[in-house]
Amino acid sequence: MTQPNSSTSAAGAVSHEMPTSTLVPPAHRVGQRNFPTVMVVDESGHIQQTLPTYSWWVPAATVGASKLYADLFNATGSGKTLELRGLWAIPKTDVAVTGAVAIEIGLYRTSTVGTGGTGATWNGGGTSAVHVLTPFDTINALQPPAQVTARSLPTGGATISALYWAQYLFTEETNAASYIGAFTNLLPSTIMGPRVTLNPGEGLLIKQGSVAGAGSIAFLGVFTLV
């Protein structure tokens, strides 16, 4: 990683250089000129790339009409705001299936925590068949508070309060769309709008539509806690 290589400004600075002052920020010297360096702070008030960030891996499950694949919930009392940075649907293409149509994957905001299913293992798991929450940086490996929970294949709870949107995905292993979909973030990126945010008392449910389809599908989510 390239770091600033100077802590002083060059004498006789011109308009595109750092001005000389009592308090001089770090700089990067190129040739005979010093250029100021900055740290970017996002709208949360934290320096970019410093927020605790986690991957949420939901192992592949056989598709089915109106199936509940997983839910993520930020219960009241967590003291945290959960921001979703990405969500990817990953068809299991190492097994041959016959599927002529896509399936609907709906993303819903929930008002109650899911029940049943399999809770996520924290920072572990030896195969892709394990439901896990993993920190991006083990040095910053703060385990989420107990009120932040995830489960795969919930059997109850997860009361839907609103639809975010739905996406349509192919699961047949010879269809190029199955592979393209695995690299497509299901969450839209907006220039001025906020991220999908789960405040205390809110959650996210991943649910299939009414068409049964064929095959299996896994999910990868990325979120931060503020």
C-alpha cells in the first residue's frame, strides 16, 4: 500500500500545492512538488474503510414456491444501525438441473425476528454448507451485539412490513444468466440516497415468489454496523 512520503510542504508552494502553514498535513511528494493527502469520511461520520464490516453467507438451498431462504434482524436494544452494502444470489451450478423459467427473489423489510431455521456461526465454518457471519478484518473483529441475528431457512416469525423489491434469477447451470446473476448486486446503488438501512426493530427477509422453479441457490450479503 502506498502511503504519504512527506510530512512537510515544499517551499514556494503554488496554487496546486499545499500552502505552508504551522500545522502541515501529510503529503505525497512527486518530483519537486508536495500534494496534500486526505482521509475520506462518509456520511456516518467514520473514516472510510474503518467501520466493522461483515460477510453473511447463506448456504445453498433447494428452490421452492414462497420459500423463506434467510432473514437478518436488528432487534431493539442493539444500539446499532445496520447498513446493507451488498447482496448477491448465487445459483448452485455444480449440479445439473432442468429449469426453463427464472425464479423471483423478493427482498422484504420485516418487523419481527425470524424463528426456527439455522442460526449463523460466528467467524467459523469449514465448508460452503455452513451458515456464517465473518468479519472482513480480524483485527476489527467485533462480534455483532446479541440483538443482531441471522438465520437460514426460518420457519416462522419474520413478519413482513414492506417490500423493497424483487429480482428474477435463472438457476439452470448452462444458462449464462446464472453466472452473470452471481456477480450482480441485488441492492441498487444510488448517488444521493442512503443505503438500505435496518434500524433497531427492523430486519431483511429473502423470500422466493410463487413460481417453484428448479435447482438450488445461495446468498452472500455484506453489511456494516454503525
